[in-house]
Amino acid sequence: MLDLYLITDKGTKQHLGGLEEDHFENLKKKGIINMRYDYYKDFTLRQEEILQMQKNIHLKGLENDPEVAHLLSFLFTVSAVNGSIAAEAD
């Protein structure tokens, strides 16, 4: 499980949920998650990248794809507070 955390500009950390490996890899294949990210390595998604991911989802019309919708819920939560996402591998 890749655990996702909301990081606010004040430095607080809140668990959002997680992604299974197959889900993560499918999102990469769909062009939603950048190919440079590795499921087994920690990484951070900054606000600019989160906004770009939301734009890509909309442009590709993938809002109703179940895997994408799962991620999109996290992206909306983080965008609402202008935060970032810390992804931590198990």
C-alpha cells in the first residue's frame, strides 16, 4: 500500500488513504501519475503538479473512471487547502 498524506503549508500531516500497486500502475499507464514516480519509493506531489493532474483528468474525460475518481477525491481535498501530498511506501 502506498499511503498518501495531506501536508499543509503549516506543516501538519493528515492521512488521506492509499493506493494499491495495481491501481498506482494503472494510473501511470493512463497518464495521470507521472512515470518517474515509483510505487516503492517515497515522493511528494506539490500543488502545481496536483493541479496539472486534475487538468489532465478533465482533458482526458476520466472523471468517472473508478480508479481515477479514487485519486481525484484526494486531489480535491488537498487542492482545497493549497497543500501537497506525501506518498510513503510501505
